[in-house]
Amino acid sequence: MSSSEAARQVRQERLLYLLSPIGLLLLWEIAIRAGLGDRRFVPAPSDIAERFYLLCASGELPWDTVVTLWRIVAGFLLGAIPGVALGLWMAMWRGVRIIVDPLIAALFPIPKLALMPLILLAFGFGETSKVVVVAIGAFFPVIVNAYAGAANIEKIYIDVARNYGASSRIMFTRVVFFGALPLIFAGLRVALAISFIIGTAAEFVAAKSGIGYLIWSSWELLQVDAMFVGIVTIGILGVITSTLFLEIERKVIPWKAP
Amino acid sequence: MAEPPRKGARIAIAGLSRMFEGPRGSVQALTGIDLSIAPGEFLCIVGPSGCGKSTLLRILAGLDRQTSGKVSIDAAGWAVTNAMVFQESGLFPWMSVEQNVGFGLMTRGMPATERAPRVEAAMRLVGLTQFRHHFPHQLSGGMRQRGAIARAFVTDPAVLLMDEPFAALDAQNRTILQEELVRIWETTGKTVVYITHSIDEALFLGDRAAIMTAHPGRIKEIIDIPFPHPRNLMELSVTPSFGTLKLKIWRVLEDEVNRARASEDAA
């Protein structure tokens, strides 16, 4: 089979992937219009699309998107960067591992949203509290993966570096860091998804803006179509960021076979 | 032709032993190793798997320490004492061929402008110049092993330590690389300690072969390999003296292999 033919087949398959979601939406629309279900509680896709358009036109949805994205990205970075650094340190120095390991074991399983009241107490109702709760959620998967990545580097690379006279600085910056990079990225992807979950959930209870707030306030006003708009927006943002993330990973880890 | 190459390091090993503490008591990996290697000599260490030959090489490389005994490597006048070529190339997957080859110079603080011509020369030596920007996963096994050899030679070490560097290659590639290695060695005068489990390989490459035996690992016999250099490996392999020497080494090893199997059966 020629390569262009293979590419055509891939494109065809991607189009076919759209078939079932579109079919589902159509069935949904038809069912609601046929009078199955109460349109006030279960809006038709066309109702949601209309509301989506109205919320965009009023500037409300774009603003909420910006606010939520800022909280998620800021929190993600605030948690991920120390997570990577500390995870690598744990692998390099036994002392750090002995201090940090039991703390991870104790703190990782705690639902981070359970900390929200404490965080509100500490940081108030402002932006900081949301960023901090996202950061805490993002921190743990990153530190665990960075540590695992650095601790499990194939021994031969450590041997080579030692035999060729690498100082501990070179060992860290040229060998351990890069050797751990594939697992660090795996941790970052998990952390990104967790950031979305925690970020929007924190907005349910502790914010007056953002997509999470849009979903929660719509529920209180029983605007079910607006709720769906919020949920769909989060889904779209998730797809966009994870695609972007894969692209970055390909650029940063070119040696990883595609 | 340039000036005759200076000779590599002299190595003296006396009464060396290495014990490993395992879950079922201690294991004597090496015992009573006495060995002196002349400057510029190509010494092959031949032995069955598990005889501790890799451990001996790791001790020479400074990656492991003996339990008792003495090792001295006299590398006066050489900036770098030793460089090792590992069984699997051990090229860093995240570095290009060029960066990999220059690694041992970078770690020693040589500025990039000074590194470049030496890296270039080393890559030319092994025929990898067109692949300088490739990553190791884009190369064949033979090319990766060439890169590992360039990485070792670029540091200009007094001793080259090689741990079955061509064992994972197919026969054709192995023969080509063996010939290249001999050619490079003949022009550089380095001391080479080369580990192999293949008698043929030892006879192709070495000035002497140290035959090791297992449980505990020790040197049973050291055999001179008197074939003149430069050697043509294929022509050499069909000479009667090659066959005679091969059989002689095999007889030494055979006893040991049988003895090891007998003791395993008894256990």
C-alpha cells in the first residue's frame, strides 16, 4: 500500500470517528423534539448551541474561559515546577527522599478539595486560593513521576557518565534530568487533567467567576442549557490543551520514537 | 607519517579479589587475580559467562572496588586514564551522535570550540560524520557501537576498556568492526583490555589471552598469541596455527565448563 493511500485511509477513519457522536446528537435532538423528556430539564442540542452563542455574544463565556484558564495554568505551573525539582532531588539524594517520601504517602491520597476551607482560611476568597488548590493537586503526580523517572534510569547511563568523568552537576543536568523526561511528561499530563478537575470544582464553591461558577450558578437558577454549555466548554478546553501538550512533548523529547 | 605513537598505560593487578554479599551468603566473584599488562598491549580476557570478567573490567574502570588486593594503572603523561566501551553502546538517547561523542570532553570542561575538531576527527575515524545530528535510535546497532568507540577514543585514554563491545552484532558487522578496531589500535598505541567469550575474537585481536574460569573467578592460564600485525582476520582464520591455538584454548576452557556443570549437577 502506498503512503498516500495509507494517509487517505487515516483521514477516512478520522471522519468515521465523528459519525457516532454526531449520530448521538441527532438522535438526542429528535427525541426531545418528539416530546420525549421535559425540555426544561433536558435541553436539545440546538438549545445548548443557541445558549452557547448567546453567552459568547454577551462576552460572558469568553471572560469565564479566560478566568478559569488563568487559574488552571497558574496553579499547574506553581505545582508542577517544584514537583519536578523535588522529585529529581529525591532520586539524587537519599536524605531528601527520607524526608519527603512519608509526606507524599500521607498527603497524596487526601482529596485536595477537602483542603478548600483551610485554603480559604489562609488565602481568603481572592484568586490565590483557587490557584493554590490547583497547585497542590498538580504537585503530587508530578513529584511521584519525576522521582520514578530519575530513580529508574538505566544503570548503564549512570555508569557511562561516571566513567567519562561527569561531575554531579553534569550528572544531574545532562543525564538524570533527560533520562527522567519521558516519565516527567507522563506526570505532567496527569497533573494537567487533575488541574482541570480541581480548578472547575473549586469554582463551584469558592468563586464568583469562571466556568465552574457558570455551571454551578446555572444549576441554582435551573438553567440547564447553560450548565451544558459550561460542561462542553471544559471538554473542548481539555482537548485543546492536551493536543497542545502532546505537540510540546514531541518537540521536547525528539529522541522518543513516535 | 606522524611520530610513532606513545605507549598506553602499564597495568599491574596483584592478589585481587572481589566478594559480593548476596541474600544467600557471600559470593566470591574474583579471587587471586594477578595480571600485568604491558604498555600498548592488547589483552583479551576470555571466559564463560559468570566468571567475573566484567567485574574485573569495572574495577579497572573505577566503577567497582575490589574487596582486597592491589590495582595500579600507570598512566603518567596521559590526561585521561581510561575509557570504557560497554556491551550495549550506552549512547545517551537524548543526545545526538555529535554530543555523545563529545561527552567525555564536555565533562572535563573543554570549551566547545576546542572540542569540535577532536569530535570531528573521532567521527571520521569510525565513519559517522554524516550522522552527526542523528539520535542513537535512528542508527543501526553497528553504527551505535561505532559511536561508542568514537566516544572512547576522543578522550585519548591511556587504557581502552571494552566489555564484549561487538557481542550483540551480526557476524559481518562484527568482523568489519574488529578490523577497524585493530587498525585504530595499531595507530594509537593504547593499552586495550578486551573482554569476550569468543575464542576466535581473542585470537583475532589480542597479543595475549587471559583465560578465566568461574566459581570463583580466577585466571587459569595466559596464552601468547604470536600472529604478526597487521592481521587479516579472514586469512588468519584459515591458517593451521590459528586452529592449533584455538584448540589449545578450548581444552583449557573445556575442563572448566565440565567441572562447573558437574558441580551444578551434584548440587
